[in-house]
Amino acid sequence: MGLLSLGTPLDWKDAQPLASHVRKHGIEQFLSLWNQIKDRRGDILLWGDEIEYIVVAFDEETQNAKLSLRQEEILKVLSASDQETRESAPGLAGQIPTFHPEFGRFMLESTPGSPYGASPKELRGVERNMRLRRQIARSHLKPNELPITLTSYPRLGVTDAPFTEPHYEANGNAFRSMFLPDELINPHARFPTLAANIRKRRGAKVAINMPIFKDVNTPSPFIDPSIPWDRELFPEDAEAKAGAAKPDHIYMDAMGFGMGCCCLQVTFQACSVQEARTVYDQLVPISPLLLALTAASPAYRGYLADVDCRWNVISAAVDDRTPQERGEPALPLPGHTARGGLDRDASPIPKSRYDSVDSYISQDPLNRRHYNDNPLPINPEVKQQLLDAGVDDLLSDHLAHLFIRDPIVIFSEMVDQDNETSTDHFENLQSTNWQTMRFKPPPPGGRIGWRVEFRSMEVQITDFENAAFSVFIVLLTRAILSFGLNFYMPLSKVDENMATAHRRDAVNGEKFWFRKEVYRTRNRHASRQASRQVSRASSVENLTNGASENGNGRSSPHSIASSSSEAEEEYAEFTMDELMNGKGDDFPGLVGLVHNYLDSLNIDVETRCEMGLYLDLVSQRASGKLMTTATWIRNYVRGHAEYKGDSVVSQKINYDMIKELDRIERGEVDAPGFLPKGYAMRRKSQETKPDLKA
């Protein structure tokens, strides 16, 4: 959701001159906070999840599943209900979940009322909490409305029928979209300003092009007949015909297509800044793998795409870079220049502000220089400011890279701030760098510690799946720290994995780069018993205390020396099945590592079985025994009686599919090959005990 401040947002022409001011004071705010909490230690592991829902309104008469734009009204009712519960039962206050606004007025975000602990026994409550949130949301909707955890609504932006309730024409001044009305945007001043200023800074509308899935009757080349090619409502309407819309692609032209997607995010509190940096780094190579495993978005604007994931859609949807920064020519249209909406020339920026991580940040000696092999443009003034204040080189690079961006939304009332008490300028830029991982300092004056946010996963249809992937990531972080695991590999390979993760059925048809030796020792055949015996003292939290460092905070050349041939031998390509379930004695598998961690704990049989259900889901998705949500959706569309083999997701297909997904989530029907056998029985049961068998 990002920073929601109150005030008067500035138009881009007024915000642009203040960008340097925000960056300068944003770093001063960080440094003030850093000096207060850099040595903070001893915070316990707490964590939480964020789940986003789409609210669908069913029109039975027209057989149309439309997006309900009642977010404000729904949140008011939920808030009133929460307040009533707090007053009538104060002891339950910590258990009441929280619902938040999101970019789209058809979206809701939910978080647990209090953070979870990380013991396996506490993890058993995660699914129950997720189910409670869904039930609360559902109970406050209209009878024809449904909160569904669907990553992307397949018919967002269609032109053949209404797709929102109520219906609005696509003629708003914030988006200037040919497909999406501005009424779809959350009315909080931040959101329409964010959409408009991204467009204005870029110097054109965003251009999102996802490859069309070529079925037996899909035209080739595919030139989208649903685009209003000759519309002349706004000057930007000419962009599609001028090259923004690519042949054989699904074209989208507004921020709402990306920020209208739903995801599953998990945030961890670490015991110290060192541990947070360790967890951040070790989860960076995991993020593409979980993107592929949770793939759930194969359809956009009424068409099947030849991709399974949302990430690149969102990346393009908020890409405010000018043609000069993207290294591309401007569109051949009047008023379009290489500078875009900037009043100056700008250096190239390789990625959108919503993209993958570009630098590791831990001071662990295992973090070798050749792993940070991506181009890393930085703001040199910001970096010098940080170095002069004693921040180490790696963290300075990370922050100076975030601060190459301009603030997109500035509130006039908040230009001048007290840098000793406020972090709003810092958060302005921090919260609009949307990477697969986010390193989060503690907020000032509170009890919250250093945090790490895992951001790549797509939301799943059922609470069981969302709990399974959340619990898996939590347990993996415990294994990382307990066993001192090492997942480092070059970031260029992580980016290759991100591209691979988007491909259709990547879980079964592609290979992914990963480190071959994940233990700190060189014993490639380390047994389960050996991994259990790795003490907590081997974590980076303790190792960094003895690391040999030079003056700039990086490990000494001796500690990171490695020939290129050695580096190439460190990683190899694996199938997803091998990555999760292991490859004989050569690679233990990530699920295997989590089992090893659980084996090292003294937990009761019932809890261990419950954890086993979640790990089995991850394992079976990886092996192909159970299909991803994206594959299920694609198969359903292609198998529908109304489907014509032309890649079109019609109104009727979409209606029937969302109804069926709701039945699956409720446990009213089984979903063989998609969910474990017994899911339906388990879902309908008051207990969460029934065994699931694949």
C-alpha cells in the first residue's frame, strides 16, 4: 500500500524541483534513525503476512462477474465492526485482523491483528487466521459479492462489456487510459497523483505488453481488435498506434493493470540489523523460485497470455523512466522527447522501480564481490553522505541505489519536516522502490525492530495454500539461520531466474540457476544429522563479528578472492523438483532443509504432521504432481464449452471460472491435480486435522 499521508499532493511540474530536497532530507532522516537503532539487538522473531483480495460482484442475469468498486464503504463497515468488538470484548483486541485500502477500489488488503511467533506450534494458527479474515470480509459484503484471492482479474480493461460495478467509461485524466476508468482508483489523493505523475515523468503513458498465448485459432500476427485505435480523446491515445502496442502482445496502458494485481507478502522481524541483512541476502535467490511456484496470473484484459506471473506487468505499470533512462527512442509523436517529463538529461537506469534486487547487503564474508555483478547506478551525493556518517559501503550502495529515483508524490504540507522525528521523506522513496525484497528499518520511537519483506509471491486461491507458502518461507529463514546456509550466487543469475519464472508452466518445463553447495562447510554430502548439528553460532550474526574487513565495510580482498572458474563451479541449473525436493546426495532440496530444521526441534506429532501438510503442498507443486494456479486457470479456460481456441477469456468463461474457484476454496468441490486429496473435507471441517493425501 505504501505511505498514506494526508495533504495536498503536488502535480509533477511542482514536485520535480523538490526531488533533491526530498532525497537530501530523506537520507538525513535515515541517518538520524540509524544512529539511534544501529546497535539494537535482542528483538524476537515475529512475522506477519499481507493478503490481498479482489471483491467480485456477480450479476446473475447477465452472467457477468464484475469488480465491485465499494472499497471505501466496505472498509467503513469493517472498521465499525472491529471497534464494536474491541469495546465489547477488549481481551480479543489483539486477535482482530486489520483491513487496509489498496490502489484499486475493488481490492482489500488484510493483515493479522498481532504478529505471529515462529515456533511450529504458533505456525499452526496461520491458516486459521487467514480463514478468519476471509470470513470477516465475506460477512460484510453484499450477498452477490465475494472476496477472492485471485492474483489478476482476467477481464480487467475489456472493451466488449462492463467489468466494474458500477460501470464507468475510460475517460479519466489521471490514467488517460483507453481501457480503465479513473473511478477504479482509490480516491485517497496519493493514488491518482501517483498514476498521473508516473505518466507525466515518463513523458508518455506506461506501455505494458504481455505476449499472447497462441492457441489453435489465435490470429497470427495477433493485432488486438479490442484496442480503440482511432480514439482521440487525449493526445496519448495516439501512442498505441505509434508503437506502444506491440503485435502478438496484450497491450495495457495504465498503472491500474499492475497495481490492480494481488499478492502474498511476508515480513519478518530480525533480532538485529546484521541478522536482517543476512536474511535479506539469502532470500534474494529464493524470490524467483517462489514466484514460479505460486504462479497464478495467466490472463490479462480478456486474453490468455503466454506468461504465468504478474511481476513484469506491475514492473511496466509503474515504470516512470524516460526514454533516455530506458535507452530507447521516444515515440514518433509530437511532444515526445528523450527527456520525457524531465527538465534535464538523465543517465540510463537499467530497471523499473518495481523490479528485482540489484545488490546484496550483508557483511558476511560469504558475500563475495562477484555476486554483485549487476549494473548498480547510484546517487553519488547520497552515498558520500552515508559514508561520511559511518554507514558501511554495502548498505550505502543499497540506499544510494534506491535514491537514484525521484519522489513521485509529494504533499505540499510535508515538504519541510523535522529530520530527528520524521521519516516521511525517507519512506517516500523507500516505499516506491518495489523490489522482490525490501530491507525495512524500524519506525522511529516504537517497539518494532529491523525487518525484511519477502515480496515476490502470487496470492493463492485458498487459505491453505497461502498458509503453506507463508509457513514454508518462515521455516526456511529459521533453517538459514540455524544451519548457516549459503544461497549466494551472482545476481545476474537471479535475474535470469526471474525471467524464467514468468514462462508458461515454468515449474515443469524450465530449469533455474542455484548454488550447488548450500552448507558453509565444503562437505557436499552433508547428512541430515550434520545439518542438525550446525549450531546457531554459525549464523552470520556471530560470524560477522570475526570477519576481516577493510575500512569501507567490505570484506577484505583476501576473504572474497575467487577465480572466475571457481565462481562458475558454484552454481548450476536445477529443475524445480530438484530445487525443492533434492537431487540425491548432490543437493538436499529446500523442502528437505526445512524438514531437517523441524527434525532438530522437539515438537509434538500433531504439529509436525500439520507442518508436513504444508511442506507436501510445496513439494508436490514443485514435482508437478499438483499444478499451479496459473495452469489450472489456463486449463479451465481452454476446456470451457464456450472457448473457441482463440485465446479469448469471454464474459461467460470468466463468470463460470470465478464461481468454480469459489466452490473450490469453500471445499464444496474437489480439485484433483490442483489441491491435495482431502482438501475439501479439511476445509469444511471445524478441525484442521484431516490428513491430506496427494
